[in-house]
Amino acid sequence: MALKRKTGFLFEEIYLWHDASMGAFPLEPGHHFENPETKRRFRDLLAVSGLLEGLHSIKTIPATEDDLARFHTREYIARIKRLSAERGGEAGEFTPFGPGSFEIALLAAGGVIRAVEAVVTGAVENAYALVRPPGHHAQPDRGRGYCIFGNIALAVMYARAKLAVTRVAVVDWDVHHGNGTQQAFYEDPNVLTISIHQDNLYPANSGNVGENGAGRGIGYNLNIPMPPGSGGGAYLAAFERLIVPALRRFKPELIVVASGLDAAGFDPLGRMMLHSEHYRRLTRLILEVAGDVCAGRVVLSHEGGYSAVYVPFCGLAIMEELSGIRTEIVDPFLELAQSWSYQELQSHQEAAIDRAAALLARIK
Ligand code: ZN
């Protein structure tokens, strides 16, 4: 049993009011992949399990337009604000939004900023920001893949501007490539960005091993594109052979995890095979390295995850590990997912990890 920790949790009801439905023929109106249910049910399972009572609630405030402008262009911010005040619109690619989403997106970005602040100032030991809309695909001048503003990039930039933090590592375990976070720090040797994702899933032609940083940032962006069908064996090997050693070499002052839960085997958009115990193990690995290099300072920021049935169980396992509080809830799908063939590391998956691990020495 892990030691009980002071773990922060951030969630706002209004995150669920962001409307990302596509709203255009020939898609029947109603549920779209990025809908509130995964987030609502994650939060509700925390409540039903009793874990929520053991967490330290963090209140968000909206990010300011100056906060946004550390990463986004003023033109883009003004366009989203104007469309949101009218009837909504399209932020770029696959990022439709309804009226009021500008203000909700400010609260999402502000939420991750507040979670980072709470951890950096020592108000809590670690934290999970269950925000919506997600952020890791957003670019300076356009939204992509359901993401309007780059929540994590903005929080890291805030920490460096306002909280006297210099070195930050971002580990993105969402099944899609964290292209926006990569872009934000591509030439920056003080922010190590690591993304493990399904090879060339989304965005198209993004996240290959060769994208390793530029200028002074060469070596400080790591992509680990994994074959579809990768299971716990592949993820654990990638963490043990590459991600954890990279974090130990880099010695960040803070680790931020882009916590997409769409690498789970039941996810409709990803083709990976993780289950809740894998997310628990990955969380433990992050906490262990964080304990050694940055006094346990870890913030997880929610990204994707599209199975309303299964996301809550992965989320609960993560929160149990973060807080050291074990509830009595048992993942009802765990036994089945554990019995799936090919959960162990396969040779073609190992080759993919080795290709990325060859870049480890570039981290000073
Ligand atoms: Zn995703």
C-alpha cells in the first residue's frame, strides 16, 4: 500500500457544457466522439468510490488573454472569442465549438495553470486536472483534434514566467501525438517533451522519431511512435527503457503528464490494448522518478479518452495511485483485458522502442 499523499483534483461542471458536436450533415446530431460523458463518468466514479472525499479540491480561474498569448497568436485568440460570442464555429481542424466555448476553454487552460501552481507552491504534492476541452493538439494559430488552447503548453509557460520554474518535462501518454506541446517547445532545451503514441494515428504525418527538436532544442523532443496493437508489455518497456531514463537524465523540476486515456483497449479511436492496471503502473513509474528528481511534483492534465464505459476505471486507478488511497471498486473489465493475447512486448514493438531509445544520449 502506497503512502497517502495530498493529491489535488480539479474539475468544473461547466467543462461539460462545451459543445464539440460536429453539427454538419451527414453526421446525425447527438453524440460525437469528444462528448462530456467520459469526463462526467470519470468524476462520478471518483465520487461513488469515495475517493473524491480524500482529494484536495483545486479551484480554477480563467486564463487571461495574456496567458494565452504566450503560445497563441492574438489573431487566433480574437477569432475564437468572436465566434464563441456569436454561434460558435470551427477553430481549425476537427475542432468545432458552440457558443460560450471561449470562456470554457479559458477555464480549462486556467485549470491546468492552477494545478501546476498548487503543486509548485507545495499546496498539494501532486494533482490531476480533469479539464475539457483538451489541449495537446492545439497550435499557435489554429485548433486541432478537439483542442482549442494548448492547456499544458500554457501552464508550463506560466510556470516558467511566474513561478520561477526553469526545467519541465512533459510526458504525453495520449494515444495520439502531442504535436501542439511539441511545437511549443521544439527549440527549447529547458522543456523536455516526450510523446508515446500510436504510429501516425493523428495528426497525419506527425510524431515520427526524426522529430527530435531543433536549434538549441535538439534532443529535447522525443517521439515514441508505437505499432497499433501495443499492449502493457510495450508501454512498460518504453517507460523503463526510455521515458524513465530520459527523465532521470534531464532532471526536471516538475513533470506534467498529458493524460489521454485513449490508449486503453476499449477505446473507439485508438488501437492499443492498455487496461486500468497498466495506467496504475505507468502512474507509479512517473511518481517514482518524480520522487527522485523533483520532490514528487507531478501534474496530470486530462486529454483524450473516448470510451464512456472504460475511461472512469483507468482514471480511478490513476487517482488511487496518485493519492495512495485504494478504494474497493474493482474494474469489471480487467480480467478480460488481462487475458488478451499479445499484451507482452513483441519484437516489432521492441524495435520501435530501440529506434527512439537511440536518441537518449542527446539529453544532457
Ligand atoms: Zn487522444
